[in-house]
Amino acid sequence: MSDAFPHPLWSLGVAWDAYQAATGEQLPPEAFTIRYPQLDPDWEFDFDDEAQMCRRLPRLTDLYYQPAEA
């Protein structure tokens, strides 16, 4: 493991420290899980389709797509 991330749960520092202070034990590895919500089905479109991107995400496409040359 690299020195940049000394422990897999390094981002849970506050909860980790509080648990250790209260119990005197290490936080169990299964203590935290991540539950990702289902994606909105409207987001099931082709991100490589410039027309759909312009319609759905106009500000983003303004940054990344070049306007057609006249």
C-alpha cells in the first residue's frame, strides 16, 4: 500500500477515531458499505452522439464540441 493512502478507510478518519476512542478497538472492515442509487433511465443515451449531448447537456457541449465551420 502506498504512503499516500496509509489505510483503506483513511477517508473515514473522524468515524474511525470516534469508534476507536469509544471502544478501544479497530473499526471492523465490514462497518461501512456504499450503496449507489439506481441511475435515472433518461441517462441511458449515447454520450458520443453530439446532437443528444447538445440537447441534454448544452453547457457541457459548449465546452467540448467545436461549432461547425460555415
